[in-house]
Amino acid sequence: MNTTQVSSASARLPQLSWFMAFKAVADKQSFTEASRELCLTQSAISQQVAKLEAVLRTKLFYRGGRQIQLTEDGKRLLLQINQPIQELMGVVDGFHNDAEHYTLHIEMEPVFSRQVISKLLPKFLAQYPKLLVGQMLTTNHFDFLPQTELAIKWGDGEWEGFDSQFLCSLDYVPVCSPEYLKRKPLTKPADLADASIIHDRDNFDWRYWLNYYPVAKLELQKCHYASESQVVMSLAMSGLGVAVCAHQQIQEELADGRLVMPFPELKVRHQRAYYILTRKNKPLSPQAHSFIQFVHQAMLE
């Protein structure tokens, strides 16, 4: 091939960033979400997609208001580039494996990090001496920053744009301090109507428990509350009132007597659970795969 042929071929070859912009928009079905994922402006994403359409001489998206849909050519292109892009990411991962260190970025709930992940990390990292773990702790919101590969979140299993894997369930039960129980004897659920109630976030946990064990005249609008479950537990230990907490997450507090269960038999399996979240159609690093497998196994032990 002569120089003229090489120049001609280079001129017809779209930039990789244009393909990545197209794939992000196709995966998210949104220019706005694609811009957040790639850390570019929405205008830059639009320009890159337009340049790709110009080179390919076809339209890749139907644009109608807020609705973004792939054209037939767009669907064909997405199918054709998925595998090559995954192979390129595999090349990058290979270099990461040979690098001095690799940082696995994870977003998770603070209480799950403290009570589960922090205890498991030494065993996991002993197998991967070059691996570092960065934790972004969020409670009642979901960030999933560009560098984040996976998240462990509490919810119903449905997050738009993400694949979710069930991790573990929790059983909720009313708890309080021994001192509070002496001041306010709780012999039956109806006694809760006269107790000081502590709830988490939007009092959903109490409302869910009360679906199974109704208490007349219990007013959840007149309660102490905190937006983080660890604080709710601390308030209960301080003797402020009664909270519903996950039985699996208060084992230490029950064992040393800082918390007691007035009605130990009245546990309710919560409809929400912990899930592992990953971006749809985005390959994970080998380190992320290993971590997910490790945590799943740990939950079975």
C-alpha cells in the first residue's frame, strides 16, 4: 500500500471516541446520561455522534423530543462494535494486571461497608497484593461516578441503566436499650403505641413491619428519625426509644447487651435487599469479577 492509499484509509477511519460516544448514547438511550458517563458535555457527545454519522453516511438515532431510539443501521453498528470494544478493554485490563497497582472503585451503603465488607477485605486482598479498594459511601442517593465499577446498594432490585444481582436479605425486628425497656415495659406489640419511636429515612421499615404486626394508635409522623441506619441504631442504644433494625446487623449489640429485642419472635423478612449493581453493557475488570464472586461466596458461609 502506498502513502496515498494509507492517507485515504486514515481519512475514512472514524475516531475511537466517536464510537465510544455512540455506544454510550445507545446503552443509556440518553445523550445526557452518556455525557455523565464519559465526563464530557452533552454538546461534545452530540458532535461526536454527528461526525460518526457523517463518516458512515447514515443516521444512527431517531431523535424525537426526549426519546432516543436506534435506527436499523444504529442497531447493526452497536452489534458490530460491542465485541471489538470489549476486546480492547481486555487489552487495557491486561496492562492493568501487569501494573504495580490497580484500584477497584466501589459504591456502597455505610452500614454494609462497616459490618460486612471491612471485615472481608483483609481475606480478599490477601489474594491480590497489587489491588487497592476505594469505597464511596452513600446512603439515600446513588452516585455511581465514572470510575466506579460496581455498587452494593439497598433497594428493590430495579435501577434504570444497571444490572443487579441479589446479594442478601435482612430480617427486621424492634429493638431498644435495656434501660429503655425498664422504663417502658413492652410486653406486647400494642405497647408500642406509647413508646418513643425512632425511624430511618422515610419510616418505610416501620411501615413494612406494621403491615405484619399492626399497632393501633402508633403515629409514625411523631417520631425521632435519622437518615442513616447506623445512627438509628445508636439512638436506640442511647435509650431514646424503639427502632426496627436488621437482625443480621445488630449481632454484636445484642451479644453485649447494648440492645434487646422486646419481641424476638416478631421478625419480618424485608421486601428490599442488598444488590450488586453494574452498568449495563459495560465489561468489568477481572478484579471486579473476582470481588463479586468473593462477596457472593462469603454471603453463603
